[in-house]
Amino acid sequence: MQIGLFQHQSLRLAMSKELSQAISLLQYSSLEVLAFLQEQALHNPLIDFHEPNFSIQRNHQHQSKVSPNYQEIGFKERETLTDHLMLQLMLVKMNEDERVCVEYLIHSLDDNGYLTEEIDEIAQSLKKPNHVVEKMLDILQQLEPAGVGARSLQECLLLQLKRKDRLTPEAELILTQYFEDFAYKKWPQLVKKLSVSLMQLKQIHDDLFMLNPRPGLSYVHDHEKFIVPDFIVKREHNQIIAYANEDVELNISINNRYEQSLSDQHHPEVVSYLQEKYREIQWIVKGLSTRKKTLRDIMDALLIEQHTFFEKGPRYLKPLTMKELASIIDVHESTISRATKNKYVQTPFGMFDMKSFFTNSIQSTVDADTSTAYVKTLLQQYVDQEDKKSPYSDQKLVDLLDSEHNIVISRRTVAKYRDQLKILSSSKRKTF
């Protein structure tokens, strides 16, 4: 083996800082671009831009109907589950030792309001007998919201039924011994085991259905999520037109106070620094321009390819892949994927994620393919309209799609779409 210094040529792809920045800008949402520019302005004195007056909406549902008159929504401090319980605890008479124990239990609750730590472990940590911890847990479980401090779903429901004075011997037996059979609707077997009628089981089911299985969740407050539409699609004079949202226009310019210093011959080190910052601005401007053009090209292509969607609604979404759209506007598929990330379009039918306009096709016995989104819409309609005493099985849904809509898919595909729509199996949807 020869040791020494050698030269050789090779080709390799190097990711420059500027290229990385351009890719990042492409996939940033409008709010993220604003945050990026705010950060850059702190380090670059040449950057001069006015922050846009963003019109924003709560992102409760991507496809929720929204008003064209946006309003900015602020933040406010909200009470947590711990705060709520500690406030109530102040009104409970107990000695200091007991209070410490209950406070420990409160701080041990998860977001759902459940106590996931074992009593043995808590007793060991507090150096107290198990029965003392159990007694303090009873105190905690008497606080609001009902069901807090439960160690399982069954106990949570049990506590709430007790609070409502709706706990019958049959309901208690179901929650403590036959909950799985009850949940999976094995009611004919339970009728024999418990010597009750189907009507009684149905009443217990209705009572449980009205309870809150996660009592602590209403006190969990994530940061509010806001969405800003990048495009607003409107129908004008029998034409579908997409306007870029002027509220999210992000234009930057060079600060006039420093522009003249770029040619200052008396301070070469200042000039060198400002020239470097000037080059940074040029790359940012170029990146913003590329982002704007790419998004406009994608939106224009979507208006053509998904014309029936914008004209008639979500039911008419056509099969369209990112690869197909990429070939139309002559860019790489990955560019489409990055550019549509966290971008939204306001339509006459609601606010939609840009990625939702891309969907695969399903084999059909007619000439045109059918989008997966349309198939899911049909499945939801069938389930909504079915007889709950005899709900459709997955195979029955396959047959209905084939016979009524000429859509051919497998039972496994129906099951997959049903799971994605959060639709229970037929056995769990059945009522008596």
C-alpha cells in the first residue's frame, strides 16, 4: 500500500448554504417565511421590510367553511387541569400530611386526567401505607371534573355514573367484569349471562355514550394553530379565478440608510461586511421570487386539472399525482411536494390543504378513473345512511361501490379507507 498525497477528479453534489435556504423557503408556510425574515432582519441591517397584516383563521378543520372576512385571534392564559384541581383542594378540610399526598397524586395525572402510576409505587415514594394513598385517591376522585383520578377507562366511566346517580348493578357488572364483550357488541351473550334485556343494555350503552372518557383533555391547551390561505379561489363571470392572497405578500428591500455605505472608500471593513450582507439579501429575494413563481405555476395548473372540483365541490376531485403535475409545469416531483407543504387554498367550499388536491386513482369499470377521495366520500355516505340494526359489512360496501358506481376495489381496501375515516367495523356499529 502506497502512502502519499494524490490528486484525483470526481463529481459530487454539494449543498450550498444558498441552495439550502432556497429549498427551505419553498416549503415554508407564509407564517414561517415571516419568522425567517424577522430572524434575518436581526442579523442583517440592510434588510428592510414591513410585516404584513396577516389575516388568519383557526385551524380546527382543514376543510371547515370559513368566512372571507378574517379576524386576527390572540392568545390568553388558560386554566390547566392541575390549576383547576389545586384550587378545589384549597376548599377541602385535611391535615398538611394528607394535602401533600393529594397534591402528589394531582401532579401524577396524565393529560387525560388518569392516574397511570401504580399505588404501590406512589406509596413507596411518599413512604406511606397503600391504604392511606387509596384514601387520598378517593378524595381526588371526588373533585371536578367527574372521572378524574381514574386508573382505567372502566373506572373513569364508573366514577361518572356514580356522580350522576345512574350506576345500576347491571352497569357496574358490565364495567367491572364484561366490559370487553359489551364494547364489542356481544350483547346476545350478555343477555343470557346477566339476565337482562337488550333494551336495558341499550340504555346502559346510551348512558355510557354520554360520558367523557378523557375528563382531563378539555384542560389541555396546545398552542393555537393558525392557517393563512396562500390563494383565494373565486367564481367571477362564470370563470374560476385564483387570486394570490395579498395579505401574505412578503417583499423586502434594502435599507436606504446603509445603501450609500456600500461604496464608502474610507471604511473598507464596513464595505466588506455590507457587501456580504447585500449578497445575502440577493439570495433571499431570489428565493422568495422562486417560491412565488412556483406556487403560482402549481395553482394555475391545479385550476385546469381540478377544474370540476373548484366548480362543483370536493366530490368531483379527480385523480392527480404530484408526478403528473410536475411534468405539466416542468419541475421535479420533489419540488411539488416541498412547495405544497403547509400551503392552503380558500375555495367556495372551504379551506383546503394544497396537498389534498393530489389523490391516487381507483380502478373503475367506466372509462374514467375515480379518486380515492371520492371513494371515501361514498363510503362515509353509505355508513351514514345504513340501518344501524344491520350495518353494512366491508364486503357489502365493496358490492355497493361496484353495482351503483362501477368502482372496483377489494374488501381490504375498504377496510383501510374505513380506518382512515375512523369508521368502526360493522360489528361495533351495530345497535339493538
